[in-house]
Amino acid sequence: MTDRPGVYGPDDLAGWDPQADLGEPGGYPYTRGPYSSMYTGRLWTMRQYAGFGTAAATNERFRSLLDAGQTGLSVAFDLPTQMGLDSDDPLAHGEVGKVGVAIDSVADLRILFDQIPLDRVSTSMTINATAAVLLLMYQIVAEEQGVSGDAVRGTIQNDILKEYIARGTYIYPAEPSMRIITDTFAYCAAELPSWNTISISGYHIREAGSTAAQEVAFTIANGLAYVEAARAAGLDIDAFAPRLSFFWNSHNDLFEEAAKFRAARRLWARLMRERIGATKPESWRMRFHTQTAGSTLTAQQPLNNVVRTSYQALAAVLGGTQSLHTNSYDEALGLPTADAVRIALRTQQILGYESGTSGVVDPLAGSYYVESLTDEIEAEALALITRIDEIGGAASAIEQGFQQREIEDAAYRYARAVDDGTATVVGVNRFTVEGESEPPVMVIDPEVERAQVAALESHRASTDRSAVGESLTAVTAAAEGTDNLLYPMKRSLELGATVGDVTAALLPVFGRYRPAF
């Protein structure tokens, strides 16, 4: 964003129409929130992101968070799981259980959710290239608990386009990856109607260095690409669009971030109604999860991160988020410790129960400054979406490197500003201290990988490998045709196939993505 004037007034909203630009809470264009009562009726879901080591260790963390008052689960998977690799794959060596929990088969997921009733807990899973596999595992475990498909609630991120833009955990090229996503839309509409089939993610775009407006533009452009792909696959817009959700980053500028959320909600509503032609209000309404900005956390004076996270959480709530993760203060040093996670959860609870922010819907409505910022971000984002349309859409623009270059330029400008002191980072380039001590850091024992590999070997030995092989052949055959992939994938997983097995069954048909630059 450019420098702004120090004072805002009526002239900054000349021609502004509160009925058209604001509406009522819970009504089109949803600037003031997707629901009429917002937090006066129900607080946002407090959903701390967690996962490390083995399924058993993460299950213990999950249950401690639920006991501490968390109201939803959010699973972090390790890199091998995200990349479709089993824990004994040579490429997985050294990464098993490091940045999330290692999941190789349904047996692991069964342990992960032991003593957690899946008919009473909503679960978000940050998984993309292998999202369909982990969703099916979750459904299988829920069925084992006696939970029907219509009672299974949660979200898979399932947003592959942003992986090509900003994160890199892709497996297949864009076209077959989009097929898996649209098959997931159709499968959930039939089998898991309460499941959010995608969390279209701006979070990692912002973490890569984008501006607020770029985060909105590139994320919504990806969302439009998913909608168009589903429509091309023969799906009815109003049948799947209400289950779409979004995932945003809450960064440092309090009012810019609150305005960003309001602008994104309004822009999506307008595009879904006017451009896409959706007819149901539920299809226009953007619902989203927010996470505070990991990229703003500093290893220097890490307790300062408690304050940063608090303001970022406030921005998300003022912007009307439906669920929220607050980062732990020690995450710039390593995986969060249990004490740091508890403080992060308490930050949300204090915000929800003590700050008074939940007592009124959209308290920023009508602010000269916030409404001007909302208009500015929407206009800038729409201009970028128009540019992406001119290139040929989100996928084509990604192939040509448009979004990547825009983000790189923005990240470079910010890095220069920090280096020359134009931008202040407290404790890093100003207000530093000498000889500060580091807090305890959580370390994953190398024995975790050995134990996980041993458990995987035991799992394989206990399964009928011939039956598994036949089921995987059916997965490959489905990939060669047009049948929904998730049904044969589920059968394979029920018979004991692993994440790596199912991933490999698709590779002969889909191939592996290699970036062009």
C-alpha cells in the first residue's frame, strides 16, 4: 500500500453508498460479515494448528488443547505426508515428523484421533497435493467410530494453485491436480455434505511476501479458477460453492488487515453473483479461517511475538473471521512448546471473553479510514484479477510466472525497507538488546523417524499386499478414465494402502510437475 494521509473525512468517501457497499450483517455484499449476529451469537472457532512427531504424540497435544478450551482441531502434517511420500522413502529421510505429524496409513490416523469424537469436533487439515487421501482416511476413521458422513465436519486446504505460486508442496501438474480437486467437490457433495471441500489460501501467498491487495487478488483469482474448473466438470455451482472456504493471513497493520478481510468478502460476493452467476446467497458468502502471520515472528526478543500475535488476532476478529489460529511466540526458533501454545490459545480466549470485541457486529462500519481502505484494497485487487484474466486465468498466469514475480518484487521492497530502517521491526533493527537468552526450544528426537518406519513396516506386514495391489490398479484405471478417483482411492486405503501407495498409483497417468523456471 502507498503512504496514506494522516486524517480521513467525508471527502474520502465521496460517492460511497452504505447500502450498496456495506449492506446489513449477514446480507449481500457481506462486507459486515457472513452472518447477521456474528460473535454476539457465537464466537469464532478457536482452532490451534498442531502436529509433530508421531500420531500418538500429536493426539496427546490435541487432547490437552481441547481440555484447555480449544473448540476445533487443526492438523499440521510433516513434509513427506504433504508430498505423498511414505516415511521409509529415501526422500523422506530427516524430515519425518519434523514440521508436522507423520501419517502413512489409516492406522496412523486412527491413533491421531483416538478418544476424540469426530461427530463433536470440527477438524481442519492443512494438506494440498494429498488432500483427498487424508480426507478419505479421516472419513474411514469416523466411520469406525460410528459417525455418519453427514455428521463429519471440517475442512481440507486442498488448494494446489497457491502451491505453484508460493509454497511448493505439489506433486502432479496443474490439470490433473485440478481434476482431483473437482472430484473431491463431487465426492463430498454426495458423501460428506457438511465438509468444506477447499480452503482457498492467501496465507502462504502473504507469507511469501505479497502485499495485502496481492493476497486478496491472487487468492480470489485461484478461487475463480476452481469454480470454473468445477463448472467445466459438470458440477452445479450452487451445489458446491456454499462449501468453499478461504484461509487468510493476518499481518501487522491492524486497520489494513481488518479492511482486507472486509474487501475480500465483498469482492468475492460480487464476483460470484455478477460474474459466475451463482444464484444462492450461500454461494456468494465468503467464510474464512485466519492465522496470524508466521513471517512476522522474530527469533530476537521472542516474547514480543505475544504482542504481535495479539494485535493480528484483533485485526482478524474486527474483520469478521469464522475461525482463528494464533501463532506461538517461540515459532521463529522451532516447533512451539506446550507452554507457548497455551499462551497463544489464551490470547484468543482473552480477546473473545474479556476485550468486548464480541459484543457488537462490525464495530468498524462507517469509519472514514476503514471504509476508504476497504475500497482501496478491493479496487487494487480487482485490477490485478483483471490483469490475470487478460493473461488467460490463474493457471496460465502461474505458468508464465506473473504472480510469482509480483510477490518477489513486493518482498524485495519490504526487505529493502527493513534493511535501510524505513520499516521498523522491534528488536531486530530498532530497540535491540545485547546478550539476550533464548527460551527452551522443542526438538524432535531422531528416534521418532526410526519408530515411524518400524510401525510402517509392521503395517505393511499385516495387510494383504495382493489385494492392495489390485485396488491400486483400479486407482490407476480411474485416472486413465473419467470416473471419480476418490471411490477407488478409499477402497485402497481401507485395504491398507499408504499415502505413498496411492500417490504412486496416479503418477503413471498424471506425471510429476516440474517448474519451468
